[in-house]
Amino acid sequence: MFLVGFAGTGKSITMSAGEIFLRDIEGVYVAPTSMTMASMTDCLAESVCKFVRPGHDPSVIEFNSLTILADELSALIHKWDLELMAGLTKIYDGASYAQFRRGGDLRIKIEHPQINFIAGTTPSNLLQFMPDGAWEQGFASRTIMVYSGERRTADMFADYGEISGQQILHNNLLQDLHSVYSMHGQFKITQEAVQAFRQWIDDKLKPVPQHPKLEHYCSRRASHTLKLCQIASAARSSDMMITKEDFETARNWLLGAEMTMPEIFKAGSIGADSKIMDEVLHFVWGHWTEHETWMDEHQLVYFIRARVISQVVLSTIDIMERDGSLISRMNVKTGRKEYRPGMRRVFSG
């Protein structure tokens, strides 16, 4: 899962809150903040989990489970690494994973690997990290992206004076997580949940995300929902039974995330040209509000020339006139154009 948002949207705070709980649970292994495929395999090999079941056959169930928490994706994975992505994809599917290295004749084989992976990133960093072809590969289709463009200033004193209440809540949540962690075995599903799931499948899993980069992600929406059904069930009860209500909760989670997924590509694709135009508009707007006069063309050209190559100065002005960001008129005294912000900016400012 990727938490995607601009700086200040709370990605790090959210993940840090979750990490505090995970580190309090014995048997949960949290990965380091920077890894290659080799180092991740080493960490996974060391993250051995066991369930002891007296009177059952087998009496001990053993597997390897690693939790990766990265509040900044680029700090964990510095660039798109085909080997690492292929390894994560294989481990996601739950098949045994083996890695043989020449140095020291190292032989690692993990029969039952499992990874929980959540990372935070900004829209632009995500699009820079994942090349165009990556959206057609297995890693992207196995990743759920949760986006928020909302920016809020947090109340730093919201919990001041409520320490005892917060501690009680923390203890209760920690107890719930211990209960969830002790659950083991196969989930069952009620006939009502099966019927509701099949009806949604017959309806083509509508509504379906339409963005081209999400085409391959859409092929795994049903399996994503089934995994979320297990989470909804575990959050509700320890009976390991998926009900119709769990299915509806899981589907709403997925559809809620998918509603804003296309916004990631829009927010991340704002290029350098657009940012320069924002600077120009801010400059003209400042002049207009301070002096209440039109800006002479030479001032505008000088400002833009300091930020772009000379060949695109006039085209930048032309585009901003055409999209209504700038309004121009001819000054008959000077024989030059002069500018003010467009009406859209004046009324919204």
C-alpha cells in the first residue's frame, strides 16, 4: 500500500502511530528503512514466526513475516529496481522464495514468506520513481494507493491534558492487536457474503477505475477485496468468519481509495512549465494588489527571463493570456503591452 499526498498531509504521522503499536507486539518484525533485495531477503529470513498448537498435526506452524514501514518511499528504495520489485511480487503471491549468492556460497530458502508493505510518497515522487512501463507490471497491480490532496494544520495541543484517556485507548487497541495476531487458520465465509460478492462480480465490479495506468491494477480488484474482507472480519471479531457486512465494509474501503487514485496522476504530472506560470501569476498578482496598476511588459519579461530560457519567455506569456491567467492591453504612450491578473484570479483571490 502507498499513502500518497503532498508534504504536510499527515503520511508520516499516520504511519508512526501504527509503528508504535507494531513494535509493542512480540513476534512482529519491522524492517530497516533502506534495503536492497539481498538485505530484504536477509531480514525476511531472520523474521521467523511460530504458532504452537498442542494436540494438532503439525503441532508447530512456522513462517517468515516482515513488516516494511517507510514514511518516504525514496528513503527505502532509492530507484526503480527490477530485481527488488520482482522479488516483492513473488513474495506477495505466497510462494516459496529462494536466493543463492556466489559470495560465500550463501543459500537462502524461505518456504512460507509474507510481507506487509506500506510506504508514503508524494504524487510527483511516485511518478518519477515508477517508469511508464512499471504500471503494466505485477508490482503495480498488487499495490493499493490511498491519496489525499487535503492539507490541514494539525492542532498540536489536541491531546493536551488527556494523557490518561489516551493511554487507556492505546492499551485497548494494543490488546485488540494482540488478539488479532493470535488468530490463525483459514477464514470461512457465509453464503450471504458469497452471494453479495458474486453479484458484484456479475456486475463487472462496477464502478471500475478508468485511468489508463490503472488498467492492470483493475485485474486484481476482486482479490484485493477478498484480502480486505479478512481484515474487516478480524477488526470486527475473532470468529474468522467473513460476513456480508464484512464484504460491504471491504468493498467500501476499496472504492473509497479508488475514487481518488486518478488524482495522483494529475497531481504528480504538474511540470516545470506549470510551476513557472504559477510563479509568474503570483508576481503579477502581487504587483496588482500593491500598486493597483498594470504591469509594464518589460517588468514581466525580465521576471520570466530569469527563470526560463529566452526562447520560451514570450510563449509563456502567450499561453497565460490564452488560458485567462493574464489580461493585456496596449499602452498608447509607451507602445508596449501591460498586464494584470486574469478575472478568474481576481475574483478567486
